[in-house]
Amino acid sequence: MTATLAATTHRPGSAEHTAVARPLRRPVLSPREVEVLVAWLRCDSKNTVAAELFLSLGTVNTHLSRIRAKYAAVNRRATTKAALVARAIQDELISLDEL
């Protein structure tokens, strides 16, 4: 399944608009980055993620910073946890049922 983003073009002075679907660019996340992201989305604590994955809190934060940078690099900023949830769902890394 390919995720798409609908773009709407408005013409000045016209009520008409055209919707154009374009595929979303996906960042290339490492398996460990996906693991950290999904674990953090499922719980509220980075400390819990660190303990469950045998990582330091600093390493968890580094992974999340790199994930955000990779999304920004493909013009899909995710500066909040809610935005990361949306990106993960769009990219089929996690489903609503898994949250």
C-alpha cells in the first residue's frame, strides 16, 4: 500500500480546485530506529523504552532526534510526539490498534 497526500490547488478568483494525489516520501529508518520509535509511541516514558530495549536514555533521545531529522529531510516534519504518531501510521510502521 502506498501512502499519498492530497494537494489542493486554488485558483485566485475561482471556486474551482483540483486535488492531486502525490506519494509521500518515506525516510529510511534503521530497524533499531523503528524499534525505538514504536516502543516510545506505545508508552509515555522514554525511561521505560530505555529499560525495555537495554539502552541509555541518551541513546533513546539520539534515535528520536535522528528519526525527526530524517522526516524533516523528506519535508515531513515531525516535531511532536503526535506528529510522529501520524507519520508512523502513514508509513505503516504501526497501526491504531497497536497503540
